Amino acid sequence: MDFSGEGPSSALVGLAGEDPQDRLTWRPLFWFNLLRLGSAGMLLGLSLLQPPLKPLGSAEPHLYRLAAVAYLTGAVLGLVALALRWPRFNLQVTLLVAADVAAITVLTHASGGLASGLGILLVVVVAGGGLLVSGRLAFLYAALAALAVLGESLYRVNVLDLAPTYTQAGLLGATCFAAAVLAFEMARRVRRSTLLASDRRAEALALVRLNDEIIQRMQTGVLVIDAAQRIRLANGSAARLLGRRIGPASRLPEVAPQLDRALTLWRGGQEPPPGSPADAWVPRFASLGSGQSADVLIFLDDTATLNQQAQLLKLAALGRLVASIAHQVRNPLGAISHAAQLLGEDARLGADQQPLVSILLRQSERVNRIIEEVLALGRPQRVETELLELGPWLGQVIDAYCASHEVPRSAIALSVESDMVTRGAPGQLQQVIENLLDNGLRHAARAAHPRVSVRARQSASRDRPLIEVEDRGPGVPLAERDRLFEPFHTSRADGTGLGLFMARELCTANQARIEYYTPAAGGAGFRIVLADRRRRQLI
């Protein structure tokens, strides 16, 4: 399908193309690393001011600068590890949080302890790490921060002999655990919402692709035209019916001037004029919004398809009419036939009148046969399939045909490849073979050596068996081959034209097909491509 401009499908493709796990892991870690880099750079930069900003580094300035430089270096290395995606995600986050806890603890100590206020950065680190990971790692980060704060307080009291800050350390540790709990719950909800949204995007994308595929495979042409007469969307059927390639920048006046004029009339509230008989399409318009600036949806119906559907409806109606007439004719025809039989038995009938009675009986029988065949067309063909070994089955069919039609067995030659098996209804397939033998023997009678050959062999792909019936008659003229299997088409004065049509219908009911071909030696040939025995009949 051709699009011009940005469509909803491309937007959905972009959204669904992202990995939801990537949006939950590596991308947030990138922003976390930027936060670490900014914090480290700010803490180092503030310490370089003259005079230094108090209380940063007020207790031990040299140690503070070393820790700030180490913190900044660690932030840069974190970005490198993120680019390499090594080590794995959870281990990488844990190492970053542990390094941040250590760096911030040292910076806090060098700035005079918890009274400097830098310890609050530990809450930010614990919360950020807890949002990134899942499970109990968030509480591990809180525990690391609490132990670091407690260790710094013990060091100040026991080593440096300074005033105790246990209360501040306890409150800061509790705050870290509270941040961990909050981060854990928020992360769980964010992950659930993100995965749900990702599933919805995937479903929406699948639906869009399905709709695109349906529109692309529609026999009806589909076009979407904007207010500037640009073609925003077109399926393959529209390009085929218009006879033009439709690109992203195509405009309707250039692609189809006649359709553009019809659209202009429709937008103006006028009825578009009917197309000429030579047009390959008939347009239908629908607005996709309100106002003159709304996009317009155009359907292009193939006139050939419409004509074919109309013809099928006409044939169906004609078939019902013919069947009704056949029912109505049958009763008076029976009366005529019975009266002719009684008339033929009358002793007072003269010899010169007997041929007239014979004509009546013969023609009545012919009309009755036509009625039977017409009525058979409307009856559903019940198919009860079974496995058939073609060699023995064809031999039985030909023997029965020769016996019932008083045909010499030598007039029909049979050749069968070994181990030929198919699936079908024996009675219906026998009817097809007998019909072809009738035609073959009738046309072969004009040849010098009247004979019909029946050959069963495997197809070239060896998945379906074939039966070929050939005669040495004059063959079928080229002009009549397209109508060969049509009902009521016959070249015989006494024929009904239903034999080959019924043969095709019976083959279709047995998952087979029949086709005409010209044998290499001349004459006429009919090939029946039988069903694969591995496939079971479903009807």
C-alpha cells in the first residue's frame, strides 16, 4: 500500500518497534548516569570556588577533592559501561549505587559529617537505584546507605572523638528505607503499566497490519484523497483499475482526471455522471469527516466483476426458470408419450403412419432425457469417497460400459501405471468416464481406425494421478474450446450439451478437475486430474 505523508500505521510501528524491556532498563539507567555525572560535576565545581562554598570540604578539603574527582570519574565510567552494556543490568546498577554510597559518605565526612546536609544525596541514590531494579535489591541499597551512615558516625565518635550523631544517622537510614519502599512500589506499577501499554501497542499494530493486508487484497480499489487532491492511501486494486502507478506524492488530477472531475462534482453536491461502457471502474464516495477540507474515501468497483456477478444472478434465475419449466413440461410429455404408445398398438393404424408414431416416441424420449439432465443440474451431488485402485477399477468400468453399450472390447485400449490409487466416489467418476467414452467413440467413428485409448498415469509432480481419454477424431475446433464445458453447448443436432458440463461438476465434487488437450497424434483428449489420496473429502 502506498502512503504519502505520515500515517497512523508508521507511528504505531515506531512505538511497537521499541523493546519494552529496554524502556524499563537501559534507557532509565542512562538518565540515572546523567544525574550522577551532573551531581559529581557540581560537587567538584563548588569545591573549587574561591573561597570554597561552605560546608563543602570544610573538615578535610583535600579528601573532599579526591572523593569528588573519584565520584566524577566513576560517573564517566558508568556511561562507558552503559554504552557497552557490560556487565549485566542488575549487577551494573548495584555497582553504581555502591560506588555512589561510598563517594557520598566520604564527601559527607570531609564536609563535617551529617550536619553538612550532603547525606540527603544518599536518599536520592537509593530511590534512583530502587526505581531501576526489581525485587529486593532496592532494600539492599537502603541497607548499604544506612550502614555507611552508621559507620561514618561510629568513626567520628570512636576515632576522631567528636560529638555523636546517631540520631541523625538513624533518621537518615530510616529515610533511605522509606525511599526504597516507595521506589519499589513505584517501579512495580511503572513496569506493569509499561508492559500493559506495550501489549496494547502490539495488538493495535497487529490490527493495523491486518487491516492493511485486507485492504491490499481487496478486489475493490480503495483511495483516500485529502483536500489538496493528494492521494494519501491507495491499494493495489486501485492502481490496477486506474492503470497507473501511484506513488507517495501522486495527485488525483494527474493520475485519474476523470475520477477527479467526478470527485469535484460530488463535493459540490452534484451526482457524478455515469461512466462510459469502456470504463473499467465505477466510483463510490464517502467523507471521512465534516466540511470541505475533510478527506474523502473512494471505492472503485471493477465493472468486469459487477458484470460477472450480474451474469451469475441472471444464470441462477434462468436455472430456476428452466427447472420450473421442466417440471411443468414433464406431465404433458408423459401423456404424449403414453398416447403415442397406445396409438402404435392400434391395429387400424396404417403402415405409412407407423414412422410418424416412431418419431413421436423417439422425440418424446429425447425431450424426457433433456428434462432429466436439466433437473439433475439442480440436485446437490452427495459425495461418499473411498480409496480406488485405478487399474482394477478402470478395467471394471470399461468392461461394464462395453457390455451395456454393445461395444467391442477391442475398441477401447487401456494402459495403467502400477500402484495408482486415488480417492473419490466410484459411481460419479464412472459416470464421467462413460460420458467421455461416449464422446470419444462417436467422434472416433469418423476415423479410419475408430478406437479410444484410456491411460492412467502419475502427474509430473507425482502427487496426483491422471486419467486421459483420447480419440482419433477431428478434434474440437479452436473457436469452441472456451465453451466446451458450458451447459447446453453442443454441435450435435440431437445432443443436449449437458454431458461435459455434468462431467466437470462431478469432477469438482470429487476434488478433481477435467481439462481438454490436443494429443500429439491428433484428435481430442480429456485429462482428469484426480484427488490426492492423502486428502480427505470435507463435504
